[in-house]
Amino acid sequence: MRILVTGVAGFVGSHVAERLLSDGHDVIGLDGFTDYYPRPIKERNLAPVLEHSGFTFHELDLRRDPLGPAVDGVEAVIHEAAMPGLPRSWSDVEAYLDCNVLGVARLLEACRSAGIRRFLQASTSSVYGLEAVGDETMPLRPISPYGVTKLAAEHLIQAHVATFGFPAVFVRYFSIYGPRQRPDMAYHRFIEAMLEGLPITLFGDGEQTRSNTFISDAVEGTLAALDGGRIGEVYNIGGGESLTVSQAIATIAEVLGVEPIIQRAEAQPGDQRRTGADTSRAERTFGYRPTVGAREGLRRQVDWHRGLRTG
């Protein structure tokens, strides 16, 4: 199958592209290299797939560039591109609307014109709001501009499903971590600080819980949903094991054999208190079951960080 992956130089997108190529698909990668974090990090993410004979790359911005060449001949789209993160969304709402809503609108029009057969939208547990513990019937009450724009994108795509029969499926990710995690994300920051012997900034009381999803489980759930999800349906993709932030720090410290230095700060606006994904719908529909536990996943991420220093 010929599959377009947007945000292909990002954390999740690069892993998705690698897996698709290893499964024998032709992959069209699209990335606009926004300034959310440094371009060299994204180029490093992209390096493993650039030399693959089945991979074609387009450096395009969904918000303004012509998208026809990227979707030409494509059978399916996995839309991973987005403006991520909570803190910046409060100070730059326009950028989040531009990327997460208007960019999606342009992509949808291009996909409809190209007659794609399948579209997967990568969404987030942030659409549920402060307490995201349960299944897909939880109330949708986002508490950050980021969550609001991701929910708006879901509604926009659902409108295309209802009006045009657009073949879209949705996944909502819960706290993905692992190799290539974005540098602004918590576990990345914690590991780097402990490796350097620097203080960790712990926002809030540390008792916030996260439904940790290792990157390989997230990829597995994404591809299973693309293949077996029902049109218009939403599926939680989570890791099955929740930790408090303090427990995660303690686990990382134990793996590294260090004593963490912790500096406390006020909770960040829009930060979720608890996340815990009920993935029963995904399991019933396409057999999704996470396989990587939190301790093993954190060990693998620590190994990746160490590898950056020796490689």
C-alpha cells in the first residue's frame, strides 16, 4: 500500500514510517519542520528512513503549500502532524489554530480530491480534559488551547465523515514515551537532567498520573486502527499501566543509579491531573493490547539517551 505519513520527522511519525517500510509499504513522508523544537533533532529522527528505496519525502507546510504532489497516488493517510504541547498553546493560540485546524482542513480537501481510501487522525487524551480516566464515552472538556484545537480537528473531520462519507478513523494517544521523545516532554527532560546531574523541575505535587504508552505500542495501535478501525469511530491508545510523575522520576533514577535533584514549581495551566486509558474498544475491534510495561519502557528510553552520548 502507498501511505502518506504527515509529521514524518516527528517523534511518533518517524516510528510509524519505519514500521510501515519494514512491513513492505511505500511511504510518502511530509513534514514542514516548524520551529517547535530544533530542526537537527527532526533530521536525526528522519535519517533512518531517508535512504530506504520505498520512501519519498516532501518538505511541505500543510498550512500554505500545494499538497497535490504529496497525496497523488496515495491510498491511505496517517495524520501525525500537529502543533504539540500545552504551555506554548496559551501564548500562541493562533499558531495552534493554524496548524491543528486550518492545516487539517487543507489536508482534508487534498485527500478528498485524491480519492484516498483511508484516513487516520492522531488525536490526544487532552480532549478529555482534567480527568482522562475511562473509555471513549468520557466527556470532552479540554482545558488547554492545545486540547481545544485537537478536538476541533476531530469535529471537522467528523463533519466530512457525515457529509461526504470521508473514510476517517481516530486514535487518541495517552502519554507516549520512548526513543526520540520530543525534548520538551517530561521523561526526556527528566532523563537528560539526571544524566547531567542537573535539577529536575517538577511542576505540581508530582501525584499526577499518566497512562504511559511506549512508542512501539502506540505504533502498533495506530496501524491496527488504520487497517481495522471502523469509519467515524474513535479509539483510545494507551499503555495499560499508570504511574504518578513522582513514581516515574524514581524509576528513572533507579535505572540510572542516581539520586534525582528536584526543584518544585507551580502546576502548569492546562495540565491533566489523571490519565488512564480504557482501551477495550480497540481490543475488541482490532485486537490492540499494549505489551511494554512502564519500567521496561523507561529503561529503553534511558538506553536511547545514553546512546546519543556515545554514538
